[in-house]
Amino acid sequence: MCEIHFSGLPDLPDVRDIDRVAAVLKVLECDERILSVRRWMPSQASNTPSTSANATLVARFSSLVARDAIMSYTHKLATMTSGSIFGTEDQSKIFATPMLTPPLYKLWCSALSRSRELNYARPLIRGYSLFMRVVPASQLVKINNIDDMANLKPVEPHKTSPRTHSHQE
């Protein structure tokens, strides 16, 4: 699967789905070609009409390498709002998640949980492989199954410098 699930996109009736995904890629400074875009149809969809003004789209790319390249830039979305990308008042966040096979998705969810327990950096997906690491710059450890995570040792929480705020009066 060479797809990325984008959630939190504004549902703009005058903008095509593919153009919304292209706008996100532009602010991420990614030039990967979008093959197609479809609306997300969850397998457990309810019959209740949604009141959300946000859309969820799935974009298909040419290869796993292209998908992974885009995912390597998505950390930038944490500093942006939907409104800052699309010129609206919306202050919600946009999230990008790789579409994974069910077994890999289950392993990835376990790795996310385990990384929090161990004070590790967020796990990475490269192609169809899952990796964990202590900090973003440290060596990648390939995770093939749940048992591989049992061998990882916890680390002390990373110290962050206190944030300073400047207030102008």
C-alpha cells in the first residue's frame, strides 16, 4: 500500500480532493506525484450523519519510497493549522498516517504504545518494515514482532529546555 491517510482537512466544496492533498504536500515542501485521492470510508462506518466540517482523504502515491519520503516531512504539520494551509479560520490540525496492512498496523500500534513506555522516539515505518529508536538520531532497531519489543531497555525521559514566552505590551 503506497497510501497516506490525511485527516482534519477542511471540507471545501469548491476545492477538489486532489487539490487539498496537493496543498498539504506543497507546505510540506514535497514534490511527490499524487496518483489518486479517494474519500476515507471506514470499515465501521455509522449511519449517523457526521457534523464535522473536516474531511478525511486517502492519497495514493507511486511507491513505498514516495510514501515514506512524504511521511518524513509530516512532522511539520504539528506547527500548522488547517486554516494556515487553506486560508480559513479553522484552527484544527491535519494528521497524516501511512495506510498499512492489518498485521503491520497492529504491530505499529503496539510499537507506539511501547515507545511511550520506554521513553523512545516515535516508531518509523519504512516500506513494510517497522523500526524503533531511542532518539530520532539514534540507530534504528528493526521490529519484526511483539517479542522484539520485549528486548528493548527503557531510557530516562528526555530533558527539554524550559520554554520562554515573550509578551509584548
